[in-house]
Amino acid sequence: MVTTYNTEIEIQLCGEDHPVITYGINDTKLDTITLNGVHTLKFNFDLSSGLNTIFIDFANKTNDTPEMVVIIDSVSVEGLCLDRFKWAGSYTPVYPEPWASQQTEPLLATMSSATYMGWNGKWVLPFTVPIFTWIHQIENLGWIYD
């Protein structure tokens, strides 16, 4: 018998200049939307124990849309909203050419604790279930005995 845990996560985003995002959980794409201002993504799933990942893909920025961004404003887990939740995510930008090849300093492949998506790319939030164990670890509340 597989035990599942109901897990509720909300991510509040702000999009400027109408970015299009695709979002989902694990390998499942849930939807593609155009952001115009503040929008909340709601995830409510029965998940098995172990590692899971929420993702947000941003892919429609061009050189003609320099003001287009996606900002992760907040992440709420089971109704609890703490900044450490959003900082647990990481962002892998896709740098545009020829700009990327003209840089003299190495560009970061993945940015941890990033909440500002200024380039096309993917933001991921890994978490484990049961979710309260993950919260305990994120908040550094001490040892957990299995």
C-alpha cells in the first residue's frame, strides 16, 4: 500500500509586459498562461513520500521585450508563507545571443534563491513529502528522526 499526503502549495507571481509561462509539478505540465500583473498558482495534490518539484518555464522574452519579467513574490505551503520557501527555489536562465557570448565574466548556469526571472528560463522548487518534514528542514529546526 502506497501512502499519499495531501499537499497544498500556492505561488504568487507578478508578470510585467505579458510574459507567457508554463507550469507544472514533477514531469506533468499543468497549464500555459499569460501573466498580466499578480497571479496565484495553486497546487493541491495527493503525493507519495519523496522528492517532488514544481516548475515554472518562461520562454517568450525577446530582444524586443526588454521589460518582460516574471517575479516570484511568495510561496505558501499549507497556508504558511515564509520567505525561505521561495528562496528554496532555483532559476536556470537561458541567456540570449549574441549578448551571452560577449560577456567577459562567466555567466551563472543556475542561480539559487533567485526570485526574479529576467531572462527566459526555468524556476524550480524542489520539496519533499511529507511537507511538514520539508518545512522543518527549510526552517532549520533541528534533527528529524525517521
